[in-house]
Amino acid sequence: MKDFAGKVAFITGGASGAGLGQAKVFSEAGCKIVIADIRQDHIDEALAYFRDKKAEVHAIKMDVTNRDDWKKAAEYVEKLHGCPPQLLFLTAGVNAFGPCEASTFEDYDWVVGVNLFGVINGLVTFVPRMIQAGRGGYIVTTASMGGFMGTSGCAPYSAAKAAVINLMDSYYHALKPYGIGVSCLCPGGIRSNIGESHLTRPKHLQNTGYHLDDKVVEFMHKHYSYGIDPVELAKITKKGIEDEVLYIIPVPEPDKFMRGVLERMVNYTTAEGMKRQEELDRKRREEMRNRPNPMMEGARESGWGTARKDITWVKPREY
Ligand SMILES: NC(=O)c1ccc[n+]([C@@H]2O[C@H](COP(=O)([O-])OP(=O)(O)OC[C@H]3O[C@@H](n4cnc5c(N)ncnc54)[C@H](O)[C@@H]3O)[C@@H](O)[C@H]2O)c1
């Protein structure tokens, strides 16, 4: 897709971070934007930003895990613009950090619920409507580089993102005959508010196995402040849509990055490969220890990534 003027773009998580960057870049490209977000304060701030920009931007408060909300959102867009979106950005996401082995059902239900089922709900709601509208279109989900490998410090998140990466491969092939393109954005760090994800965690899913307090939140705000600017990321995403690339990986050499990912998987398939990979991991950890990394400064002291205090059987984490 190269022409964005006049197209309706629906963006989950569109009121903050990566989603807000998409709203800014695609409204400038001429899209009519509908922001969907669970946080009213984020929606208010986003709408205030667009108020004097002459952009056509509307917003709906919704929870991507709630299927009734999706039905209402689809009806809202069709009432507003007379058609379903031609551009669907499934960007909303949350994160939580702690040892894999301390994860609770509620950690999985919340993190997988938003990051994977939030995407599935969006696809099941809008894909049939987009096909029946017969205008083609484009779908972009936001996964993460974390989805290319297991991460023992945020397992539910990595697993959900891995599933999104896989799912988009299926949809890419399935939607081609309908003139609907598909991309999956897989970023590293983004300058965003994801460090305060816990503020949207539902009451019935509060039971976590991970340690979280003000110090951890403060660390995460600093940690994510080193990430890519969301507007820059949205510009890279726009180029990815124009080039119709399935996996948009915002690094200078995405093919080299992917070869590293695949080499790790290949190494994991033989005894010699396992040894090779262990050695590579050891060297990488040593390099990281010896290189100043402002992104990780204060991580250990804050207690980030550790288990809930009363879970005493978890071994201390290696930094
Ligand atoms: N920040 C990073 O370093 C990073 C790295 C890779 C991928 N990502 C992914 O980027 C996407 C955007 O995150 P961000 O970093 O911009 O964070 P962010 O917190 O700034 O933005 C996410 C938005 O999603 C909304 N949201 C959360 N739960 C929701 C729900 N249940 N229903 C509707 N809206 C909900 C939040 O209110 C927020 O406005 C996420 O999918 C995230 O996993 C982030």
C-alpha cells in the first residue's frame, strides 16, 4: 500500500507510545484516525495533541480483551466513516517482568490476554468486515524482537509475541487474494509508557508472581526512555507497509539480525550446537557486563525482574 490519503486507520493502543506515533505519522499521511485505548487519560492527552492539527482523529475507550467492546468499536467506526477501516493497527500491549518459574495463571491470563488475544479479537472482528467491504487494506500488528526467542524474565510476553509473529505469517498468505496486506512490526526498545502497564491490569488478575513496587516502575521508565522514538518507529513502519514487508524489524540490517535468531535455533538442535550456543551466550553476557549499559543501570538495585517477596524458592537472577 502506497496511498494513505482518505483511508480510515483504526489503532489499538493508539493513545500512547508506538500507537500514538502511528496516529501522528498516518494522520499526517492523510488517514482518518480512530484511536482505541483502555486509558482515558492517554486518550485525553492524545486528542489534545491533535486538536490544533487539522487532523481527523476520533477515539474510543475499549479493552482489547473484551469482545463486546470490539463489536461496539466496529459499529462505531462504520457509523462514523460508513465503512470498516482500510488500515488496522493492532498495537496495544502490556508487559510484566519476573522469573518464568514464578509466573501465575493471572500473569499469563493478563499478558497473553492483551498481547495475543487482543490481536486475535481484532482480526476476528475486522477481517471479515474488511473482506466484505471489498476495498482491500492493510493490517499491522506490533509484536516484539522478544518474540523471536524465549525470555526467562518475561515468558508470558515473549510467548504471546511469538504467537503473534506466527499468526501474521498465516494471515499474510490468507489475505493476499483479497488485496489485504499484512505486516508484523518487531521492535526492540521503544520510548513509551509500557513501564506502567500495571495500571491497566484488571482487578481479577492482580495475583502476580513478580515483584513490583515504585522503584521497579521508576527503573522501567528510565529503561524505556532509551528506546526508539515512536514517531521514528512509525515512519519505519510506513516504509515497511509501502514495501509490503511481512516482518518489519527496525534495525539497520534486519536480515543479519534474523540470521542470528535462526542460527540460535539451529544450534539448539544438536549436542555440538548446544555447546556452541552456550559459549556464544557466555561471551555475550561477558561483553554486556564489561560494556557500560545505561539502559540497565539500577536494574538490580530496583529489584526489577525478581519474584514476589514471599516466593523464596526462586534462585537469584543473573544480570
Ligand atoms: N516499549 C518497548 O520497548 C516495546 C518493545 C517491543 C514491542 N513493544 C510493543 O509495542 C506496543 C505498544 O507499546 P508501547 O511500548 O508503545 O507502550 P505504551 O504503554 O506507551 O502504549 C500501549 C497502549 O496500549 C494501551 N493498552 C494497554 N492495555 C490495553 C487494553 N487491554 N485494551 C486497550 N488498550 C490497552 C495502554 O493504555 C497504552 O496507551 C505493545 O504491543 C508492546 O508490547 C514495546
